[in-house]
Amino acid sequence: MTAAAVPGIVDKARGGDPRSVGRLVSLVEDESPLLPEVMRALAPHAGRAHVVGITGSPGVGKSTSTNALIGELRRRGHRVAVLAVDPSSPFSGGALLGDRIRMGDHVLDPGVFIRSMAARGHLGGLAWTTPQALRVLDAAGFDVVLVETVGVGQSEVEIAGQADTTIVLLAPGMGDGIQAAKAGILEIGDLYVVNKSDRDGADKVRRDLRSMLGLAERRDEAWRPPVLKTTASSGQGVEDVVDAIEEHRSWLETSGELRRRRVRRARDEIETIALTALRRRWGSVGSGDRLDELAEAVVSGATDAHTAADELLA
Amino acid sequence: MTAAAVPGIVDKARGGDPRSVGRLVSLVEDESPLLPEVMRALAPHAGRAHVVGITGSPGVGKSTSTNALIGELRRRGHRVAVLAVDPSSPFSGGALLGDRIRMGDHVLDPGVFIRSMAARGHLGGLAWTTPQALRVLDAAGFDVVLVETVGVGQSEVEIAGQADTTIVLLAPGMGDGIQAAKAGILEIGDLYVVNKSDRDGADKVRRDLRSMLGLAERRDEAWRPPVLKTTASSGQGVEDVVDAIEEHRSWLETSGELRRRRVRRARDEIETIALTALRRRWGSVGSGDRLDELAEAVVSGATDAHTAADELLA
């Protein structure tokens, strides 16, 4: 794509053309030098979509739940985008698509856009890529953007930081309460959903979670996160989840928390972009590589990392 | 602690005094302003310890394996430190000690130092804290430092990046091969250990893993990671693991890979410290907060994050 093509593609993407939306997400994924221009063009049109993060350990039924949520959101007339971020991609070099296939119910629905995205991490990784991809989907006019990580555990908390509403999924038999507490999920969920609730132990998971939530130090006191039950494979309980998302959205707006969260996210995003620009500069100063020289000196014990960092900044 | 006390405590820590070692790790954990001085004093004395990262999903037996490894390393005459990093601590405000208690076999052994550490993330999180804590343990004369994350999944890959030798633990019944591939573990392990090998399915896990490793693109071609079997609770197979650690160490040294990995790590460490210093500066420029102002402008659509980042750097 050339710089001259940007305005046309941005216009089409704003009109909801899936191919143009996909191309803009690819620009984010590929860390294209055109991005500053794209983001400048999108800036006035973003801020409408409600971003819902979906987190949970492998096996809790994330993809099935996402699929069910799409269905219910569609029934309520919303246009829905799904962004599945694959943070293992620094290593594998591409998103694994298996999970996407399980969302196949909605492949032919023009009101649904589903996209896997690698977060290769050459630049700022997840923190660099995700907000920009979300801004593309937002400016493209989707009412709800569901964002989840593909793969095991990593970066769940980071993804939660990108969402307006974070849903934490659990399931019976996926590890005890202490595991949950360790993962930090008691602090990040706006909604908790015990999926596979037709299985033994679902009520116990729900009970344990409720009592742990009662003890946890929450980032906000005014919203008490509900603990719901679903069987996503049959759709059981999914309406209640969408109701709860809408309630949370209302609360975010009336309390001013929506704005606060978005300012915090924009802050992180600006910082990540600025720091990334600096790292690029440091990686290639003059003919040699200053950072490598300093690193050699640290390894040999000639200096220490703090002194080296001071020199780098000087 | 005062700046005047630093040299004395560093000397005692270098002599192996556990209380002094613990105090220095606490300085790292607390992001003390004394750290630059401490690190300067330690720099000439680090670089001897072999850092072994232990990763694996919850339930594979990480703590039991660590406990068994300590035992075998002690039998071979090594002084051993264990650093258990708790990346969930940005939220919980402290390390969970349950796992440590399971390593209780070695609590009274003066040749073993075990320490949990929060990675609160006010500064650079795990990437800021871990290398500095490892340098303390290294300079304190431990021959082997075992480093592992406490809690679920997150940052396993990051911890692997800090180690000379990374052990990836698996166990039967912990999820299929695709899960493993997704987590990126095929690329990070120097040694793979199927623990709980007395259980059904251990041989299948081992076979699957071997065939996936055969297909994976590895960061280095010269080292073929072995896939071993243990039953850590009985000690079965643990000698072989320590043999493999020693073989890997020899390979790292003769191939030059040890130096390369350490330079890469020092590079990351310097960069993290430098970027953290910048972030601190940005957080409090003048009387207002420039970053907050820019974030407000991004949220309202008046500007975009790239333009805001340029302004921040200007």
C-alpha cells in the first residue's frame, strides 16, 4: 500500500468494508510506517465502540463463549468485531487459526468481523499493537469489539487493561480458588462467568469465587462484579451476560469511569509509542550499536546496568 | 537502609550471609533509590552463577521439581538459590508463599537460599526486577540460581529470557499438543521434562513433544533439547535432569552462546532501566502532567497517539 492509498482505504473502512478494515488491521500487525497517517485519519471517528475483553484459562470455553456472545449481540442489532490477539507470535511468526474456525457460525454475517492478529513484538508487542487495532475496528463503526488472547495464559491481564468491560471466564475443574487468586483475576474482572455450568462443581466455583471477590481489594468500589453462569455451547445464560455487559456500560458512563479508563489507556498507548521510537533510535546509533557495546561492558563486569542506562540517556 | 550502609551489606552478601542477601533482594523488590549504588558495587562480582529457568503450567509440579533439583544440586556440592517471581503482584501487593512451603526440605540448609519476590510493576515489572535480583544472588556466590514464576501462565516466556538454561515442565493430562504449541514453549526450552511420568499418558506427551520439536523452528540449531521423564515427588529421573543442565552449560560455554545470551539480556536490562527513567520523568513534567493532557486529547479525538508521542519526545 502507498501513502496515497491511505485516505481511500480509511474511508472504505469507515463505511464498514471488511476488506479495507482487514487491510488496516494488517498495517497494525505489520508495524507499517503508514500507521501514523492511518491513525491520524481515524482519530476523529473513534471512541464509540464498547470494547469487551474476554479472558480465561485454556479450556474454559473462550471461543465458544465468544461465539455465543456474538449471536446474542447480533440479535440485539449490534455490529460486532472480534479481535483475537496471539501473543505467542513473537515465536511462532503467525496467528494460530484453530480457535477462529470454532466461531464459524458467523462467518457469513456481514455484521460480524472476526480477525486474528499476531503481536509479534518487534516494537511494543501487545501494548503497541492492540490499541491501534481496536481503534481501527472502533472507527469502522462496530458497536461492540470483543477482544481476547489466543493461547495459554500470558498477557490476559494486559488484554484486560485494553477493555472497557472485562469478562473473566471460569469453568469447573480448571484449578482451585488459590490458582484464581494467584492469576490476579480477582482484580481485573468486571463480570465473572462460570461456563460449562452443566458440569459438576459449577456451583462450588461460583460460591468460592463470590467469597473471594468479597475479600479482594478491588480497583473500584462502586461496581460489584456479578458472577454469572453459562453453558455457552447451548447458549444457556448468555442473555444474562449481555445484559450485564450493558449494565456495566451504563455504570461506566454515568460514573465517569469510562472516560478515566480510556484516558489511562491512551496514556499507556502514547507512552508505548514514544518509548518504541526511542528504542528504535538506540538500536542503530551511528555505525556501531551503542546498546550492544554497553551490554558487553555490563556482562564483563566493567560497568553496571544503571550506569549504562545513564550513559544511553546522556 | 542508608547509602552509608550499602558497602557493608554488599560485603556481607558476597560472603553469603543470607540476611544481607535477603535485604538486597528486598531493595530490588522495593525499587529502592539505593539500587544504582548496590548494582555498581556488585557488578565486578557477578557472572559466575548458572541461571536455570523453570517454566510450566500450574499443576505440572513446578515446586516439587524445584525441590528435587535443589536436592540433587546439593548432593553435587553446589550452593543453590531459588528466586520465585510473582508477576501477579501488581495486584495482590505481595508474593503468595504457599509454594515456598512445599520446598521446605531445604529450609535449614545454609547452602540453599529461597526467596519469593513480587514484581510489582511500578517500574518495568518483571523485566526490571528479575535481572537485578539475579545479579544479587549471582554476586552472593551461588553456583546455581533456579528462577521460576509463581502463579498462572503469565510471563513464563519472559522468565525464560532471563535464564541461561530453560527447563520446560509438562505433565500428562495438562492439555494437548496444540496447547503447548500455542504457548510458544517449543521455542523456549533448552530441556523438556515430562513430570508425573508414573501417570498414564506420560509416554504419549513425550512422543508428541518430540515430534513437535522436530517440526519447530528453533532459535539455535546446534543444541537439540532433550526430552526427559521425571517423577519429582519420588526423585525418579532428577539426576538425569541435572546431568542435562550440566551438558547444556558446557555447550553454552563452548559454543559462545552463553556470552551471546548474557549480552542480549544485559541489553534488555539497560534498555528497561533507561526507558523506566524516562517514564518517571514524563509522569511529572512541570506542574501539570503532560502525558495526561495528551491522553485526554487522544480520547476526545483531537489528536492521535502517534502525534501525541512525537510531542512527548519533542
